[in-house]
Amino acid sequence: MSGIWIIAKMSLLENSRKQVFHVLCLLMLAVIGSSTLLSIFTEGVQIKILKDLCMTCILFGGAALAIALGATGIPNDVESRTIHPLIARPLTRTQYLMGKFVGTFITVAMGVAAMTVAFAALIYIYEHRLDTFLGMAVLFTLLEVAIVAAIATTISTFASPAVTAVVTFMAYIAGTIKIGYIGGLIDKSQTGVSKGLYALIYHALPNLECFNLKSSLVHHDAIPAAYLAQVAIYGFCYIAFVLVVGASCFASREV
Amino acid sequence: MGKSARAVAGAILLALPCRAWAHGAEELGHHWDVPAYRAEMLTQVVMMAGVSALVLGGMLVRNALRRRKERG
């Protein structure tokens, strides 16, 4: 455990110095701040649009950070050869991979926390109270971001940063529209081979839409606790599975 | 806005092709009300557990065979 934590701290320091982290955080904060300019709408609709826009910003910003940081962590270490003294120490490759994932996730969580503070301040200004739904929505956003970071970390064990970023982004988009659109492709496909291929892709993709509780925050709709528990368990299982796949890929790789 | 203007606007909105783009009535609701989301999550968890059990079983069999070979 201490090995994982040491790598995570190192990864956190390395990631927090990257320009992409600062640029993306500032960009998302600017979008959240500028959402107050939506004063052309009436009061009731304005706060709903503000919540919708800010939550989308946090979701997209968190995913973009997870992709950008997760895709570059391990390949940069391999390229700069800083991985050699690390894996020569009493540290397994699985611990190294887990440390990289935890470091990436903590860095992204810091960015998401900054965006959430700005968003909560805006809600407080408009509604003169803090929204209790916000905490829950952001927690599930963090779980979604952790899945994206796990996918990026796993793909980065065998692919270049550019390929990792593109494939992870495609998986993120496809995972978001999975039930509504890719599910329809399976029903429409004619041949058994294409149906099987679509079904394989469909079941391998993460079901990211279920982590999006934006509409609950906007409309204050109650969500069944059993559903939330199922989504949380599903998220943790998916992260664990993807990281185990990544660890087995990284174990057999020449560095 | 007058009643006739509202009726015209309503008729235009109903005639728009937007309704045809919607996949189904259930997809217009929240995802926690749609059974397909729960079913897919359950299917994926079962599949992940199945794949993990298969891989672990394979590893155990491989180790057992290797030990038997070493003894023999």
C-alpha cells in the first residue's frame, strides 16, 4: 500500500505541474463564471440553465483532465526512462500502475473540486442556500471520471499518448450514448456477425450515462437509493476490472 | 399572445419532426426510471465476474499442471 501511495504522490506532483491541467481548469472555471451572463432568461429558468451548463462543464472538464493526464503518465515515464529505477526497487508493476491511477485521479479530483466550489458559490449567490443535490451529483461525476482515468491508464500501458487519448475519448463518447444509440445498432444489424460484434462492443463499453445525475440537480427529482447503490457498485467493479486488465497488460510488456 | 396564435404555434410544434427523432417514450424520462440501464449494469457486472472467474480458474489449472510436471 505504501508503494502505491509513494507513486501516487509522485504522479500527483508531476500532473499538477502540467500545463494542460492548469489550462483546462482555468478554461472550465471561466465557462462556469461566464454562465452568469445568461441573464436574458427569466429567474426560474436562468438558475436551471446555469446548473445544467455548470454540471456539463464539470463532467466534460473532469473527463478531459482524466484523458489528458491518464494518457501521458506511464508513456512519459517509459520515454524519459524514469520507470527503470522505480521498477528495479521492491515495487511490483501492479503497484506502479495503481499508484499512477490514484495520482491521476487525485489530480483530476482537485480540478473537479475547484470547479465545484465555483459552482456552489454561484448557486449560493442565486438561491441564497447550498444545494444538497450538488454533493451527490459531483460524487457520481468523480466516479465517472475515475472510470475514464482507469481506461486511459490501462490503454496507456500498451499505446502511445495520442492513440490513448483518442481511443479513451471515443470510449467516453460511446459510453455516454451507449443505451440510446449503440443499443439501437444491435437491433438494426442484419447479419449474425455484425450483431455479435456490436453486442461485444456494447457490453465492453462503460455505461457512463448512469453516473450523470444532472437532471436530478436541475429539477430536484429524487433518485431511488437502490439505484444509486447499484451505480456505485457497478462503478467500483468496472474500475477494478479495467485496472486488473491494465496490470496484466503491463506485466507482460518490455519497458 | 392570443388564442389563435397559440393554436398556430402549437400546431407547428406538433408538426415538427423532433418527435420522430426520439427513440421511445421511456428514453425521454430519467435514466433511473429506464429498466435498460439497470439491466445493462447487472449484465456487465455478471460478465466481469465471469471473465475474472475464468481467468483465475485458468491460472489455477495452469499452476497445477506446472507443479505436476515438475514432480513428474
